[in-house]
Amino acid sequence: MSVKSILESMEYGPAPEGDGPARDWLAANQECFGHFINGRFSRPGADRFESNNPATGEHLAWLSQGNTRTVNQAIKAARSAQPAWEKLGGAQRARYLYAMARQLQKHARLFAVLETLDNGKPIRETRDIDIPLAIRHFYHHAGWAQVGDAEFDDHQALGVIGQVIPWNFPLLMLAWKIAPALAAGNTVVLKPAEYTSLTALLFAEICQLVKLPAGVVNIVTGDGRTGAGLVEHPDINKVAFTGSTEVGRVIRRATAGSGKKLSLELGGKSPFIVFDDADLDSAVEGLVDAIWFNQGEVCCAGSRLLVQESIADKLLKKLRRRMDKLRVGNPLDKAIDIGAVADPVQLKQITTKVKAGIKEGAEIYQPKLPRGLAARGCFYPPTLLTSVEPAFEVAQQEILGPVLVSMTFRTPAEAVALANNSRYGLAASVWSENINLALDIAPQLQAGVVWINSTNQFDAACGFGGVRESGFGREGGRAGMLEYMKPVAEAGLPDLVASPAPIQPQEALGETIDRTAKFYIGGKQARPDSGYSRSVLDPRGRVISQVGIGNRKDIRNAVEAARKASAWSGNNTHNRAQVMYYLAENLQGRADEFAGRIQQQCGGRKAAAQLEVDTAIDRLFSYAAWADKFDGATHTTPLRTIAMSINEPHGILGIVCPEHQPLLGLISLVAPAIAMGNRVIAVPSEAHPLSATDFYQLLDTSDVPGGVVNLVCGNAAELGQVLAEHNNVDALWYYGDRQSAASIEAASAGNLKVTWTNNGRQIDWFDPSQAEGKTFLQRATQIKTIWAPYGE
Ligand code: ADP
């Protein structure tokens, strides 16, 4: 291109980044890699697969397919390295993490080029976003290691962590996984995605460079089979996964009942909402970042444009004009906006889904790719689909490509309804110059992250993660650190004492005792749908009462009642505290009666029953106090933006209560849940349900709104299963035997609800270090991070 023609056309000339050092690195390894286990690279295996450059199709390297033996070796190495790594202490671990950050910084360009070659994403992004953010993650978590011994003094490391990551941000996802795990004192086995393993292998060399103790970081390459082998291995303590919802579900089922901690960062179909008072030029640039950054291969991509009807034509016109200017081409060219899709398999998926959308009735706008580009590699043009209905597959399913679907709304309420009309809940963007409107909409969106007048902002200090089928758990910041630790009080808990033999149902009619304790649903006493009840026995086997036997229908009614009580989940923390104080006072007023009931059902000494009631009263007072004090945070990030994390309730929370301590067990679980704004469906102690059925008289007299606490008695395992399978139950706490917990965790995979079980361990409900406090509040909430830019 001559200078004259450049001046005439104002076209960019090519500005390719040199790939010499990356190619030298590949050549130095004979373009052939083994696994990184116990501080050394293994010899490349005979079972191998190819890593190609998706922009050109050319071969980059041979990688080894990890098998059972490899995974065993890696986990063994991690297990034997873990105690010493934890014992080293936070300050010493911090030194290693700082050193890793420094070395990444020193070799940043090599990482950026290698990532671009392997993944196809533009060098502009790897150089300016992926690698700097990965470095920032190591620095930030070096800091957490440094201060962690004091900040998390009641927590300890989990042990060995199995981590599986996707191909869209290979090094960045590695950093998100490895940095917090190591900072907290764990060791890891990480499996990168099969399309993009090269920067993970280069990172292994960084581990060697900083002389990280052998076995602390292990990297095993391979496809989904290797990933499955890793997550199913009995000797890991946690699985951290980022990838598709489909595989997330498989992993949820595979780890059910294993006691492994789990965090899942899954798919999304995030709304990008533009109100009529938005700065439209900024919104268009926002859309470019939302859906054409990284070829749209971003789990939190703003892939659903929801635009207010009155400005839709104007915005779409501007958008099409901008799309025409986007430059698709060689990812190593510094002036390229959109590079190559990561793999031919992914390209095919995008093409198929877009074709299906057109068949459904969508209209497509797609600038032409430069001539010959599609033949060279996996390129797909920026794409806009209009005339899309909310029920279309393209509006519901994740595409993970540069494809935007557009729909319109009229009112803010309709915008919220459309935005939440998704099984996902990862992120959302809200565009309006009216700060009141934006801050009114943000909390109503079911998403883990909300960006106001911005999009795709990330920082190591801020929690990132989703709700609903976008998974659970957070990465980044304090919440992210806690994912890699457990409370010290959890260690060494004894196994749960076996439950008494099941109690036989009897016809309610014809019983000599006429009192049948009812359920409590929507603020009213309710009879069991089944019409059946059973006897409640005292410790000597004498019948003391009848209680209804709950079934699926009763749970369904309770969920419906809880749905209607959504006002409880709002911002009224002061009100919640007042109601709970009142509840505590009312229990205090009837303490003797409640103690008598405990003694009648469970036997034992009067003093023990009184202690149970007194502890329950204390617990209610504690959580009443916490109701307006478990605050979120405002994060200090390197960006010109305020990032606020808010502790949001899950919504509807199912609770299966412990068998013993029928009052204290119930209150220890229900109180933190409602203090944080959840509405609860509790299944009381199966053998001793009368403390709970007495308790609802207190709920009635303490101004607890109907539907906030619902009580359904019956078989714990059976009703737990119904709660686990119910799509409108957002989270489930299960206290019971290990086997039932396993089937409940497996059943929860349906809507990927958050579960918390005792893993078959026995909690001492009288001991506040085990049975009360922040862990319960954290489990009752998930963080939503709201970002709002400031300044020019
Ligand atoms: P995506 O294509 O959305 O990135 P996938 O969920 O297919 O997501 O892949 C993400 C990661 O999960 C990859 O590293 C892949 O090899 C791995 N993986 C695929 N199947 C399984 C499985 N059954 N168990 C564990 N990991 C798996």
C-alpha cells in the first residue's frame, strides 16, 4: 500500500506484531509437550492431540492427552505438597505470588503473542486486557496471602483443588483459578481447555522460574475426559469450574455427596438494556465491547440488546454503521478489532445457531468479511439479529460468538421482565443518563454483575459470578478467597448419629388424640394435602400428638406462598431486624412452655431443654442484630469506576432441619436465612416436629409477614428431594445423613440451585463457633457487584 493510497483511503495499513519469540519457544520444546507434574514436565505421551492456530489452521504443537494415571500422579503430587505449602504461612506464600506476577509482567509480550496464536483473539486484547488482568490477579492475591492469616484467622485451606477452565480467556482464567487457591494455602491440579493449553504450559515455566515448591501447581492437558477424571477423583477437596452450563450440570451430579466444595462459573445470555435517555454513541461503543470483544466468546457477553422502542431505530442505525467499520482479520495485526473464533467446532456452532435464528424469523445484518478471510481460518463477521421474539432459541441460548440479538421494550418494568426472562443470570448492562433509573433497575436484575453505562469490566478485587443456571460461587476479592477456604470449626466434626427408625403413617381419622399439628403456609395453618397424618411419640414410645404428612403438593403451595412474600427480600433491613427482635422476645415470654415441649418430645433433663430454648433466643437476637449489619463493600479498583458489592438473598430457600434439638436446629438455620431477606420453606425435625408447629404461633404474633417462613412436616429426605427438584426454589440447605445429601445435591443440578449440606457431619448447635455467625450469613446470600463509572 503506497503512502498516497493510504492518505486517500484513510485505511489502516497492516501493523503486525512479530511472533518470533513465541515460535522460538514452541521450537525449543520441539512443538511437543507433556504435563507439568510435581515441578517437572513429563515426557510427551503417545496419546496426543494437536493445538492449531485458528486464524490460519496451521499446526502449533502436539499436546498430551491426560489419562487416569496422569491425573493420579498430579493429584498425588499436589496432596503431598499441600501441608508444607499451607504451613509456610501467608507472608511466605505471598512472596511466591509476587514473584509470579513479576515474571508474568516481564514476559507479558510473549504470553500475549502466544495466546493470540493459540486462541485467535486480537493481540490488542491479549496485550492490553488478558495478560495485564492476569498479572493484576497475581498481585492482588499476593496481597491476600500477605494479610490472609489475620483476615481469615478462623478459616483454613481446603487442601487440593481440581480446576477446569475454558478456551475463551486461557491465561486469565488460569490466573482467576490459581492465584486465590494458592494464596489460601491450597495446591492445585489445573486442566486447561484442549484448544488453548499453550499459555498454561508457558506459565508452568514461570512456576519453575520462581522456584515454586514442586507439586504446588500441576497442569494436566487433555479434553473433557481428562476433566471428568479430575473432578471425579476422590482425593480432591474442591472443584472450580468455568465452562458451559451443560458440563457444569454434569460436574454437579458427578460431585454430589462427595463433600467436595464446588464453584461453577457457567454460561450466560446477558441483557444490554438501553433506555431512551442513554447517550447513544456511548451505548454503541458499549455494544462493541459487550459483544464483539473477544469475538463474543465471553460468558458474560452482552448478547441480548434490549432497547426502548422509541429509540430503537436510531440506535440500530448507528450500530449498523459502526459494525461496518469493525475490522475483522489477522489477530496479530494491532489494528484489528475482531480476530478468529477459537476453533472450527465453535465456528460451526455459531453458524448453525445463527441459521436456526433466521429460520425462526430473525432478520440478519452482517457486514461482509474481507475477501478470502473465511477460507484462511475460523472467521465470523459481527452479526446483528433483529425481529427477534423473546422465545426464539437465539434469544434464549448462549451462542458464544459475535452475535447480538435485539428486542424492544416500552417501560422500565417491561425491560426488567425481559431481562430476567432467561435461565441464566451472569451479568447485565444498564444504559441511562438518569442515575436514579439505573440504580433502580440494577437491583431488580437477576444477575451476579451489573454494569451501569459500561460493560465487561473486571477486576481482581471484585467478586464475579452468576446466579441461576449461570452457576454459583464468586471469583475475585474477599468472596473469591472464601471459596478456597473452610471455617476452622468445620474440621474434625464427628459423623452424624444415625436417625431413629422411620415412623409409620396412620390414618388421621379414628385416632384417640384429636390434636393434629398442622403445617404453616403463607401465614396460615394448613392441612396436609394427602389427608394423612402420623403419630408423634415421646422417648418412651407413647403417642403425644398427630402431625400431618407433607407431600409434593404441600411444598408447591409453600413455594407459591414464598413467591408472593417477595417484599421481604427488599431493602428493609431495619424492619427485618425489628420483626426478629419481636420474635425473640415472644419466644422468651413462652420459654418455659417451649422447654416443656422439648422435654416431652426428646426426654432428657429440664435444664437441658431450657438451655436449648435460651440458646435459640440468643440466636434470634444475634441474627436480628446482624439483619442490618452484614454489609457489602465498595471496592477500590484501578479503573475510574465505583464497584459496589451487595449481599443479596438467594430468594426462596429450602431448609431441611436437623433431627435433634428440634427448636435450636430450626432457629439456627431459619434465623440467618430470613435475617438476610430470604423466604423460607422449612422441613422441621421429622421425629420431633412439635417445637416447629408450636413456633408458628410465635410467627403469627411477631409480625412476620405470611409466606416468609413456611413449615411443612414430613419425611426429610423425601421433601428435601422435592425442594431440590423445584425450579422456583433458589437454594437449599440440607442437614441430614450423607446419602440423602448426595441425592439432594444430584437433584439440584436441574436449575443449578445453590446447596449447602452438613456432609453427613454432626454440628453442635449449642456451640456458636460451629452453629452461628458469618458463615451462615455468607451462605444465605450471594454477592451482586454493581459497577458505575465516574468522571469524564
Ligand atoms: P465451553 O465450550 O463453553 O468453554 P465446555 O464446558 O465444553 O465449555 O469446556 C470447558 C472445559 O471443561 C474444557 O476444559 C473442557 O475440556 C472441560 N470439560 C468438558 N467436559 C467435561 C467433563 N465432563 N468433566 C470435566 N470437564 C469437562
